[in-house]
Amino acid sequence: MDLRALVREVPDFPKPGVSFKDITTVLRNGAALRYVVQTMAGHFRPRRPDVIVGVESRGFLLGAPLAYELGVGFVLVRKAGKLPADKISIEYELEYGTDSLEIHTDAIEPGQKVLIVDDLLATGGTMAAAAQLVERLQGEIVGFAFLIELNYLGGRSRLGDYEVLSLIQYDE
């Protein structure tokens, strides 16, 4: 399936010079969404993840159906102040400033195999932070899955030796 043809590119959003990759056009296509979820599941099923971690917020849109397809649990990684129970947090660098992510302290049991999912890999800062949260809870990361990867931003290099699956790649 030609997923790339389904991605809507919005020029100059959210600021001039940026070409935003809009995945809503993939999500609204039932066959495409099913293909994405089944392809990710087929790739990572041999690694036997116990839980899928979805990163706010578009990671929820792919992570939850992927967890369902694999028959495993789903865990949220959210921006600060969104989770109601005991949590741990991490602050990470953005291009201009910092941000933070949180996860419930009981979301991952020590030794659980974890697959981290998001819609897009850009610079890798958010994903590296999510990985650190999982590792602090003693989860074992089996890989990362993305619909889109912007190769020219080098995010994969921030994810160390973990396996990375991206279904669509942009080189520029």
C-alpha cells in the first residue's frame, strides 16, 4: 500500500518553512489504518511485547489499536499535569526550551517488554525521553514503531541501538 500518497502535506504549518505531515488522511482510510496496524504488529510480534507505550497524543491513535491487535496492554505517556495517579516525569530539551513527559509509576512492571509507538520520528528528543521513563520503571524496550520518519532530522541516532520501524521515510 502506498501510505506516502495518503499523507497530506501542509506547507508552512505550524510556521513558515515547515511542511507538516498530516496523518489524519491515513487514519480516515480504514484499509490504510488496518495496514499500518497489521504491518507494525507483524514486525514486532516475534519480539513478544507485553505492553505498548503510546506517546501523547498521536501515539495513542496508533498504539491503542496496535495493542489490541497484539492482545497486550496499552500505556499512556503524557505531557505534564495530565495523569491523575502517582507518576514519574522527565524534562527534555526542545529546539527552543524544554518540555516534560510523565508516566504512571504502576504502568510498567520490571522486566516487561515494551514497544514504544508514535506517529512521527523527527529529532528524537521526545522518544528518547519516553524511553528513559520506561527504563526508570525497569521495562525492557523491544523497539520503536512510527508511521513516519523524517530522516533528515536524525532522530534515529538519539534512540541508541534499539530497533526502529518507520513505514514512511522522508529524506528532505
